[in-house]
Amino acid sequence: MNSAGNPPPSPQRCLIVGCGDVGRRVARRLLTDGMQVAGAVRSEGSAASLRELGADAWVVDLDVPETLAALPTAGASVFYFAPPPTRGERDPRMAAFLAHCERHRPVRIVYISTSGVYGDCGGALVDEERPVAPRTDRARRRLDAEEQLRTFMHDTGVPVMILRVGGIYGPGRLPVERLRRGGFSVICPDEAPYSNRIHSEDLARACIAAATCGRAGGVYNAADGHATSMTDYFYRVADLYGLPRPPCVPLSEAQVLGDAMRSFIDESRRMDVTRLREELGVQLAYPDLEAGLAASRTGDSG
């Protein structure tokens, strides 16, 4: 038993729902630790890639609940990384998955949410007790999934752990091609709002720590604890690859930026990761952008 009173994950029963970059990183770590890992993916190509790692693979479509019928959730530690749909304020995919889990109950569920559920915090340091105030439909969908999971835990007793994650970066996830294409601007450094990031390998570590050390109902901010800005991020990546830095505009001219970029400047917060470090015991391999970007360039991701 761990300090939260939960048994450790069974070495025979780990299921990852949504095996993109972070899911595959989690799978590799679990397999190295001798776990039996299964992954739920959307395509045969992704299934083949997962099997090459040594994991089992199930092709499912969370938008078609009937495809979940054989998914091996019973007795498994589940890592749920699948995104919600791209529209609306609800997450029907989570609803379909939890309906399946009611009949085939897992041991626990770890869910990746977003720090966007906090909304704009005016640059304040934000811990997990901060009231949520999502401002975008994307964040509202994630909050809906969180609330569904809490209801499921209340009704079934299955422990749920939630990671509220900042921006994810790492090998293969840097905006190099966008910088090469150019044609976009950023907010000038002295006015750029705070944003938060975490290296993909550190996020994988955090997910496994949540499964092994997290308390039932626990919410954990997942970031490196060194908030900078989106401008700083683009500048650092450009410098790393010897590319021109994008031009900057004052905050008063933010309307010239595209919708995607504006979504990063409409909210500002600094994530407090004390609980991640102290309760989950996560020691970040990449505690700031300097370390994380260098590793992402070389491919040495730990």
C-alpha cells in the first residue's frame, strides 16, 4: 500500500487509452518495469506501432461505444489520454468510456486534463485549490471530463487522479517548421503573459507517479514550475535551431495575431507544482526550458 492507501498497479493490468506521444512514453516505462501493457488506439497503424513496443493493442473508436465492448478495463490501472471531441462543451467520449467501466471496473484511472480549466488568473501563482473558471470550449470539455470522473469515483469507489497539464513539448513537438515558414507574430517580451510547459518525458513520469502515489480524487498541476511566456518559448526554439525570431507586436495590437496565438495570450497564470513534487515525489529531469529544449534537439529524452 502507498501513503494514499491505494495498492500499487498490478503488473498484469495496465491500459492506456489514447497512445500518442505521451501514451507511448508511458507504455515504454511500464514495459521496462515489467508491466503488462495494453493500449487503445484508433487505427491499425497505431496498433502496429504499439505492438512493436511489446504492448497489446486494441483498435477502438470512442465515438462508437460498441467498439469498446472488449476493451480490457476490468482490474486494470487505466491511463486516459484520449482528447475530447473538437466541438461543444461536453466530452461524450469520456461518457462512453465510463459507461463501459461501470460494467468492467478498473483499479484506478489517471486522466490528463488541462491547466486551461483555471481560466485567466492575471499572472497569479495557481495551486490546485484555485476555483476553476474555464474561458474556452476546449477547457470546458476537459472540465466536463473531470466532473464525469469524479461522479464515477463517487458512484463506484474507483480512485481517480487528475493531472492539469501545461503546454507539452519535447522531441517531435517543437514548432520548428512553423518558425521556418514564418508569417506570424508574437507579443513583445515585456508584455507577453505567462504560460507553462512540461517536457513530454517528465509528464510520462508524472502520470505513472499519479497511478502509484496519487490519492483518490487528487488533482495535480503538471508543469516544470518555471513559467515563462509563449514569446520566450518561440524565441528559444528559434535560437536553438538558428532560425529567425518571429517579429513581435505590442499587446495593444494583439488583434493582428491568429486565433490560435490569441488563445495563448488571453490567459496568464503561473502553475504551482508543489503538490506534484511533494505528494507524488516527481523529480523533473527537465526543470526548465533550457534543459528540456536541449534534450529535445538531441533526442535524448531520458
